[in-house]
Amino acid sequence: MRRQRSLAQPWAAGALAAATLVLPLTLPTTPAAATTSANAAATGTTATVFYYTKTKNWTDHYLHYAPDGGSWTTVPGTRMQAACTDWVKLTVDLGSAAGLQATFNNGKGVWDNNGGRNYALGTGDITVKDGVVAHSDPCAGSGGTGTGAGNQATVYYSTETLGWTTANLHYAPAGGAWTTVPGVGMEAACAGWWKKTVDLGTATSLKAAFNNGNGVWDNNNSADYALGTGTSTVKNTTVTANAKDPCAAAGPDTRAPSVPANVRASATNTSVVVSWDAATDDTGVTKYQVTRTGGTRGTSVVDAGSTVWSDTGLEEDTTYAYTVKAVDAAGNTSAASATVTATTGKKPATPAAGSPLGTDPRKDTIYFVLTARFYDGDSTNNRGGSQHAKSGNAANNDPMFRGDFKGLVERLDYIKALGFSAVWITPVVLNRSDYDYHGYHGYDFYKVDPRLESTGASYQDLINAAHAKGMKIYQDVVYNHSSRWGAKGLFTPTVYGVRDSQWSWYYDEKNEGFEYDGLTVEPKSGKAYYNGDFWSTAEPSGNTCLNWGKPTGGRSAEGYTLYNCQWPSPTSGMFPKAYYHQCWIGNWEGEDSRSCWLHEDLADFNTENMQVQNYLIGAYDKYIDMGVDGFRVDTAVHIPRVTWNRRFLPAVQERVTQRFGAEAAKNFFVFGEVAAFVNDKWNRGSVNHSAQFYTWKERKEYSADDTAAALEQYTYENDLGTANQPTSTNAFLEGNAYHTPDHSRFSGMNIIDMRMHMNFGDAHNAFSNGKDSDDSVNDATYNVVYVDSHDYGPNKSSTRYAGGTDAWAENMSLMWTFRGIPTLYYGSEIEFQKGKQIDCGPTCPLATTGRAYYGDHLAGTVTASDFGTVASASGEVATTLAQPLVKHLQRLNQIRRAVPALQAGQYSTEGISGGMAYKRRYTSGSTDSFALVTVTDAAAYSGIPNGTYRDAVTGDVKTVTNGSLSVAAPGKGNLRVYVLNGPGKIGADGPYLK
């Protein structure tokens, strides 16, 4: 998945979630605070920089810096010194400078440069933790005890709902002076808690306020906190005097979760959706029990992994009652919630939910379409978006949202005529971006984007129509991120930035009560891409974005003034820590690539948070219920494997099993994008960032907390290294014998074969690279194999494949006969847009790119009589179907469908000579299929079973009596498939297969 930046946008800050404690941004109302803050700023000539070490886990730390207006230090910079647990520090002389630019590194070429922007630091004590800059001494008073002989106060402060990365205690003993702003640094005590013990002398109480070192304060709504001696806790403005240590070791968990609140039930036809607010628990809720009564089927109790349960297939005109209980990891169960009821109506006039076809996914070949760019069946849902004119699309009368489900339904026979039995479509959820036709900027994950649907051609209609033709639908899904507008129903930001006269062309005027749906035209602006709910002319109430409305000093590409909070940023509080990660990726092969933002348009979910998990699980349950046949998982590598293995993958299996049974769950096909772009077997030596890693279950238990578990898993597997990863023989024959594969350690996620993809500039190279990785994949016979896609061509090319027709034919011959599931990007069957830049965002017309509209090549009528067979065709689509690669593709699909060994067979190159030659076998029940394959080159096979072999391409018959068979070179793009006791020639000769 690649994204393009839509406008020149600054980095900015934002607001906490509405459910989070909102605190004033003013300093404590004490003269001392304001005075000392000003003095410190005026006199500081040094900076003491503290750097957090725990996340990076480097063995050494260097500060590479330049005072403002001065020169940079020599790389790698100056070695930092140990400060206290998890911190190093360095004090630097700034001379007359008022700050410095800084980066950090481990002395071995691994850098933290704030995502390429460097860190801008001031004077005094400064902390840099996970990309967040604050002002504090995190090591002050390390050890947690005061040093005086008088009274002491131990203060615990909770930042659990605030997302602060550091905390300062600003205080004054009764009758004494306030500390210098920002106060004294508190030390991390345990998850969500900070601690500080201070000397009070003879005083018996103190006034206190807290801050994050970046100007965000909790001063008890300007009243400050009154604390006494001994131990006090402050959490969500509540003070507990003489409190127990909140970080004391916990005993056995005997406390039940809270009762689920705000339970709702709503009926649509004969389905009921039950939802509720997440319950709380001291160790965490692991599941919910939903009890249904009513109707003639008796009481039903089901487990739900999210806070949404869809109950379908109920009786008509019947009242059902529901209660919900929460369960924690120890098995403690809450009391039942209040009972809610819902009454069903009549069976739907809209299409009934479908069922997945449930067959082995290796029997299929996949055609991949960008739905909005494939075929336009309904022009009334076309939409150009905010960049329609700027991109050049308007001049071409080519709106970015052009193709739709109606067009796809109308051209399923075209795809079937090519021979494909599965269609991979781009994400269907409601998107919200300036250029979102591709579907990867999800906004409302529970709603299908209406720009894709039409009357009689809903998403359900598409699924049902495909199934009626024996074709599967694989839905592209995104768990890693939402749009920069957040995720509706989970969290959406209050405001991004200033709408002044310069920006009024882009930021629409607010329209109270209007709700964005992607299709409806907003009456004030006359636009369907309304964004006025996120920009305003005045600072909104409750805003927590730092320096809102103040110019940054920068300018946009158009020359307009840029303001703080203009655009989304993970590091300034705009998105709350509970739901979104708080950093930019600095190292794409580091741990931060799994827990930081990819891009400002892609707000990175905190997928280790249960509420986020429940939101996504509940959303994708909806599409499972509709009968989709599998999920292609976008940006899978940017979520820790342990999170996939604990939460998302089991949830998919659970839902499919509940709705359609164990066999359907076994064949529900999940394949992930793990974008490794090098020729290494292990991506730059990092197991955590290699595709095959995601096909395995975990090998040990980690902490119950998902955030801690992700770090533990990363460190554990990284330390084990590449030599100690599991291996598999599931893709390989044992001599000539097929053996039952061992899937006991399979995670539930298969993968796109990125290594073959990156090497398809030459088919021989792709073949040798693919073989080299197969022993580290749980079962490589399930690998999804393609030459190019909506993201890249081979060798990380930014253009669609342009290797020539012969090279395409050779690549196809290899993909359709070697292990794995062949996949073709729309239009490649006619070398559509070959050599064109795949994606340039709004800087050029889509018609000039690899994502151009394909519908002009599909005009006319087409009917398929079978897979790979055209019954009739007229108009331009008939011309398309007559192209040489189409004929090649049709026959490859016919041959593959007729030979089970080519679909699901294990393979071997033992006893075989030849450039791209191999043997494959699949045995199951009465089926025993054995095939000898060579692509392009001559081949010789020894040690094979004796018998009669028939070539599926020419019909040639060879009788083997001595275990040997030789094949002359068929020529580039051609192949031979000698099948033991096979059917003989399949299909008619074409331009390559002959």
C-alpha cells in the first residue's frame, strides 16, 4: 500500500478524545510560576538533553546536534551518559543560542531523526521520549525518597487517560515558595502512574499542580491540589489521602469486571445489532457473554470478542431480549447488564446475507481490481473530490470515484471469461480523504462507501452475484490505520486548524447538523467532500492542541500561512494515546514501524488497546456475516505479530466458525501485505519485518498486557535471529510423495509473496528467489503471487510492468504452474498502462497512471460459458478478449483448473535439470495428481514414477519405464505439463501455449 500526500502540509497537534479528562491549558495561578518560567527562558545557555532508551533498546546512544545558527557535531555526535533507569543524558553548551537541532543514534548507523525532521530543542532540562519532546528532569530524586529530616509527601499521579509521556510535579509546601516551572520530574512507577517523594520541612501539607512539560497542565481547574503528608494519589482530579501504593504487587485476581453499561439493541428486518460500552476491570476484560431469550429456539448464549454483536437469521415479528456480561482473564464474570429488547420485522427485501463458497483457496486464481477505476455501471454515484480540478481529472471527465459495484457485477462474466474464480477488491468502507478512491483512508468502518453502491447493486448484491457464478470475493481490509479524520464511532478529532481567508477555498464553512457520507452534497459549499466539521475561524471549546492558531513560520505549496494544528500529528495530543499511537516511524526496520504513524493521512491505530480491537473486530464481523470469502490485509507488518495472533486472527476464525462452520473457517482466506522490498530471505536481517514471520504462531507466552507483549515479542524474536526461526516442509514433496502438511503452528495469516514479486523483472530470478524462502513459510502453497500491483512493479519500481509481451507470458506460465495462488492486477491481460507511473496522487490525471479507468476496454457485452471460455462477446470487450495475453491466460486457467497438482500440490526440484523445472504432486482421497513442469527451457527428470505421461499443452504422450523423462525447450513463455495418467491436451493452441 502506497499513499500520496495530497497537499503540502505541516506537522501539527490536536485534541484528546471526548471521553478523556479534558484539562485546562493555563498555568497554575501563582505569581511564582509565571515569574520563574520567564526568568528561566531568559537566562538559559545550556541544555541538558535526556533521551529515553527503553523503546529503542540500543546498547549505546549519541547526540548529534547543532546550536541554532551553529554547526553540527561530527557524526555520530557525542556519546550520552547513563542518567537513571531507562534514560541517558548529555548537557551541551549553546553559547548565545536559544536552542538546538538534534538527532540521536546508536553509533552503528541506526538513527532517530524525528521521521526526517530532526528535533527542535530549547534550553534547560529537555526529555525526548518516543518522539515526544517535553521539559523535565526524569531522574530528579530517582529512588523515590526525600533527603531531609522533616515531613515528607509521596505523590502518585495517574496519566492513564491523558497519554502524557512525562510528568512534572509543581508544588509549594504550606507557607513556602513554589518550585520553578515546570516543577520537578516525577519518575515512572508502574503502568499509568508517576511518583515523587518531596521534603516539606515543618509543613504538613502542600499545594500541587501537574504538567507534561509541554504546557499542558492539570491544576485542578485552576484551584490547584491540596495534598497532605504520607502517600496521596491523584487520578482524574480525584485525590485520595493516606492511599495504598497503586503500584504494589497484586494478589490473585478475584475482582469481577464492571457490568456492561448502555446496552443497546436495534432491529433491521430479521437481524438485531447489540452494542454496549466497554466494561472496565483491574486486569482487563477478555470477552463478553451475550444472552438472548425470545422466539421459539430457546435461550442462546454466545461469546463476543468485541462490544458489538450481530444476531442474524432471527424469526419475523418477534421480540428478543438481551443481556451482556463481561469476563476477565481469570474467569471472573460480571453481573448481567440491564435487559434490552428489540422486535424484528419481516425478512429483508434487500439481498439476504450470503455464505462463503468455502472451498480450498488454492483452487482459485485471483483478479485484483480497484473498484472505483474498473467499470462504471452507475454514473450517478461518481464523485471527483476536492482535487478533481487540480489533479487534471476534471479536464478528462474522469472522476476518481468512477467504477462501482454495479459495474463490477456487470463485468463478472469478463473476469470469469479470463478464467479467474476469485476477485480481490479494494476496501469497501466509507473513506474520507482528499483522494480516497483507492479505499485505504477508512473513516466509518461500519458503513459501505455509498460512492460504490447503487440501487440493486449493493455490496451484498455483488457478493451474491459473484457466488452465483462460482466466484469468490476477497475484501481488502485495513486494521493498521484510519484516515486523518479519525474513525467514526471510535474517535474523531475536534479540530485541526485555522480556517482564514487564505484557506477558505479548501476548508469548508461549518454546517451544523450536516454529516459527511461521501455522496451527499453539502448545501453551503455545494460539495460532497465537505470538511467544515474539522476547521473553524475560532478556537473550539476544549481544544488541547498546543499553540492552536499560531503561525508555524512555514508556508504551504500555494504560499499560504501555515498554522499550528493545521494538520494531524501523532505527537501533540490531537489523537488520544488510548486509541492512536503517538510517534512517527523513524526506522522502517525498527520496532517503531509497528507502533508509529506511516504518514499524516494515515492515523495509526493503537491496536494494542481493547477498545480499538473491539471497534475493528466488530466492523469486520459485519462483512464476514455478508459472506465474503476472505480478507487481504493491508499493512500487516505495521501491527505486531502477537497482536494478530492474540486478537484479530482468532476473532476472524471465531466469527466464521460461528456463522458458517469449521470447514468454512478453515478455507476463509486471509493473506497479508508484509512489504519487504529487498532480495533477502529475511528482510534486512529483521525477522519481525519479514513476510514469512507472520505465518507462524507465537512460541512463548508474553505479558497479558498487549502493549508490553508486543515489545517482549519483538525483542525475543529479534534476539533469536534468523537462524532460530521455525522451518516447514509443507510445500515440499518427500521424494515423489505428497505428505499431509502440518498446520498446527499456522497463525491463520498467509502472505503475498513479496520476494517473488520484487524479482519478476526476470522469471528465472523470481523462481530461484521464491524457492529460497519456502522453508521458512508455514505453507508456501498458499502464497499469493503477482508481478505488479496498485503499489509497485518488480524491483520496487513505481511503474506498471513493461517487460514486454513475451516476458509477461513467461511470468504467467511460471505463476500458473508453480506453487502459490496466481494473481493478476486489472488490465495486465492487455498490458494496460505498461510503463506508466502507478500513482502520483493529485499531481497528475489518473488517466495517465497505472490506476487509469479500465471501463473503455470493457464496453459492449460478454457472457462466459465457463472459466476461461467466452460464450459470446461484442463491442470493445470482444477486442479486449482477442488479445494474445488474454488467450494465453485463458488456457493457463483451463489447464490449472484441470490438474489438481498445479493447484495445491507440493513440489520438488530433486533429480531435475532445467532453468524453471519442477515436479508437483497432490494426494487426497481418490485424487492423486502428479505433474512434471518446465517453463521456457529444456528439462530432464530422473527418479520419477514409471507410467504414462501426457502433456496438457500439446497432448504428447511419453511412457516412462526407467524413471527418466526428457523434454525439449518449448520456447519463451511456453511450457510443458506432463501429467502421470493425465487427460492429455487441454484447450486450444494459442500464441504461446502450443
